[in-house]
Amino acid sequence: MTDNRTIALVAGVLALLTAATAVGQFLRRHPDRGLDPAAVGTFNSRLRGWWILCTVLAAAYWLGTTATVVLFGFVSFWALREFITLTPTRKGDHRALFWVFFAFTPLHYVLVGLDRYDVFSVFLPVYATLFVLARVAFAGDYKRFLERTAKIQAGLVVCVYCLSFAPALLQLQLPGSEGNSDGNFRLLFFLILLVQFADCMQYVWSRMLGQHLVAPTVSSNRTWEGLLGSATSTSLLAAALWWAAPPFQLWQATLAGFVVAVMGFAGGMTMSAIKRDRGVKDYGTLVVGHGGVLDRVDSMCFAAPVFYHITLLVTGIKP
Amino acid sequence: MLSPADIRDRPPERPTVRARSPLCQAAGLGLAALARLLAGSSVRWIASQPDTCQRIYFANHTSHLDALVIWASLPRAIRELTRPVAAKDYWSRGIVRRWLAQEVFDAILIDRTDIKVHQSPVDIMLREAGSARSLIVFPEGSRSVSGEVGEFKSGLYYLAKKRPELELVPVHIDNLNRVLPRGEFLPVPLLSCISFGPPLWLERGEAKLDFLARARRAVLALKE
């Protein structure tokens, strides 16, 4: 079942991770190399995150499409939990929130799992919006009504709706892969890889060349140089890996890389703005002991729907 | 910090706990896990450690879930020694609640409406605690509406005065009032935080109001 390109991709990723881990461990054991130990520590912890991510992805691939959709469903649920915890809500929102968490979020992922693009593409942005507005009105608390409903709506769209386009990639009928989802998993992995790589590159380029902050009041380390550098390097990586992403030609993969980098940057900026407004550094420190899921998936939330629709547009696949 | 394993392995001067049926034990474990999951509670011990010695945990009161979540946040060996003090009018209503209160948490139910001179709540609590069990109490008496920590009632002072050797451990509950606000019965799974602080004792000759204010400040200090 497993085809050659999947094997090549898995082997490549394993080789890269193993090599990087070896280098990281070597640097950790030899602190006299003149490298900043803190930077080595960051590098190693990033690598650990990568190992975990790849293991989870491999498990999802092995368990199949449905399991992957469920996995993303839990990630959305947790991210939404962090989002709403951080957002001040009033008692009048309680019932609406109950429905948002226990009805709309699971139902949306059920629709994604059933491959009902026609329904799930409007379910949250239209029907959940109407429901939240009406339910909060019924609760009888009109104070800052639009502000409160907008917060719930924003959380639902960013954490649930947008993120769900990543597992929705698994449902696409890719040309020449009848009944085999290997290509879809490669496409999903391609997206995740690009998003993560763009995040790293943004950081690296901002540190190396960063001069002009995009918005100093929102983020003190995101620069225009970081954005440009990240978009360029991510496009190059996408071009180098275009063979792994089934429906794309070279230029299409490059375009996807560029757009993913820009959208991921936008997602990071947006979450920074929300965090600045609430006076916290990251979602993880909001409640001690939690990893901060939203910090990890913010770029993905913004990149996934655009990547999905670009895939449809440039390849002419019907959802 | 002590891991739960350390506590379990500690040689027991541990007293015998009333034997419970396997069903009640399983229900207790399941409920503790469910409460931790639903309330997304992270547990912090600040300048304090979990211990099986006899203690009184006192916390701000924001939600019906408070006693359950504090109880669930304790390591299992300590949880089995700890009895929440809860309102009889709420916890004896209906078969399920009564079963949970009596068999699973082994709660001490206090009648808030009918307080007798010879059976004061403090006496009942201390009698039920005996020489080994710890208690979870809410000195504000009832749930605060605003989410602010209200003034403490004098019960905590009399507990401390009658049993001055007990450790009084302040506990701060954050965000649980949004998980299950007053007057609601379905929870919303937000993230909450339970902080345990360093124990305090009643000082010799300390006045009632001074002590209650100090205890309240100890809870508030955990809020950061």
C-alpha cells in the first residue's frame, strides 16, 4: 500500500531528525564550543517537540483518516478552551459557551469526518454565529453584547473552523490515488512541515537581519526581514519537496510555501495582539502546567484554510 | 516537591480509613479524573508540600465544584484521608448527590439552616475529623457572587482555637466560577488553577479578627 514517495519522505525526515539530534546532543555534551548554552537548549527542546509531532503524525497515519480527524478535534477543543479562558466572558455567555464546546465543536468535526464540505464550510461561520448571537440575547444580558459575541465567534472560527481544514485535506480526491490516502497524508505533512519551518525561519531571519519591526506595540521580535526571509526560505523548501506533495507542480508547491509562510506569520501576529491586550506572554503561562496548545497551532490555524483552498484552486480538484 | 509515590511509600502512622466498597472506590477515582479533566485544573503547591498529616484546607468559595476539584487535586493517598465539609441542603438532595457525598467523598454535611448550641458546626467537624482525617472548608460560608474573596466567618478561628496543632493550609481557586457559575448546572470546560500555600497556625493570643484577616490574606496571596 505504502508507495515509494511516502517511504522516501519518512526516511528523509527520520534521517534529518536523527542527524539533528546527534548534533544537538554533541553540542550539549561539549559546552566549550563557544555556543550559547541557552540556544543549544532551545534547539534541543525544539527537536524534542519535532520528535513528538512526527510520532503523533505517524500514529495518526497508521490509525487512518478518522483517527486523525478526531485528533485534530481534540486539539481544536483544547485551543478553544485556552482562547475562551483568556477572554473575559460574562455569566450571560455561559449557556452559549456550553453549546459551543459540547455541540458545535464536536458536530463540526463529525461533518469534517463525513467529508461533508457543503455543510461544514458554512456550519460554524453561519449557523453557529446566528446561534451564539441569539442564545446570548435570550440570556438577557445586553452589556457589550457585540463585543462578547464577537469574542466567542472569533475563538470558534480560529481554533475550530480554520484548524479543521488541515485534517480536511485527507478527504480530497487526489488524482491518480483511488482509495489510497497516502497522498493525502503526504499533503497534510507537507502543510505541517511548511508551517513549522516558516515559524523557525521567521525567528532565525528576525534574529540575524531583523531591523524593522512590523508592529512594535504588538510583537517585539517579528520583523519585515523575518517575514520576507521566512517566505523566501519556505518557498524554497516547498520547491525542493514538491515531489512529496501529490497534486502540485513545482510552481504550485512554491506558491503554497510562500502563502503558508505569510499566513503563519499573520496568525502569530494576531495571537500576539490578543495576548498583549490580555497582558500575558503566552497561553501556556496563563494556567501553569499547561503547554499552551494555542501557542503551537496559531500559525497552523491561519495557514490551513488558505492552503486547502489553494490546493483546490490550482489543481481543479472538487471538494 | 513530593511525588505521589513518595507519599504512598511513607511508613504509615497512617490511621485506618473506613473501608469502602470497590464500586465507591472506582467511582471516586473516576470522579476525581473527570473533575480534573473538566475543570482543566492545574495544581500548584507554593512553598508547601502534599502531606498525610492532619490538616484543614481552607479555600475561597466560587462554585459547587470547589470541594470536588480540591479533593480531586490532592494525591490519592491524601485524598482518601480528606473529607470535604459541605452544605447539607445541597448535597443531601437527590439519591445521586447523597450517595456521592456520603459514600464517595465521605463528606461531612453541615446543616446551615438549623444550627444548635450543643451541636455547633465546628464541633461536628472536629468530631468527624477525629485524630487523623483532614478537612476541606470554605470559611466564606457561601459562594461569592462577584468572584471576589469575601470576609471569612469565624468558624475557621474556632477550629484553630480548639485544635491549635492542626496545619491550616490556604487554597486559592482560580477561574472555577466560570466553569460552573452560581445558578448553572452544566459546566463549560475552561481551565482553572488550584494553588496550595504554606500552612499557618493560630498565634498565641491572636485576636479573632486579626487571625481571620491573616487567613484571608494568605488565600489572596496565592492569586498573584
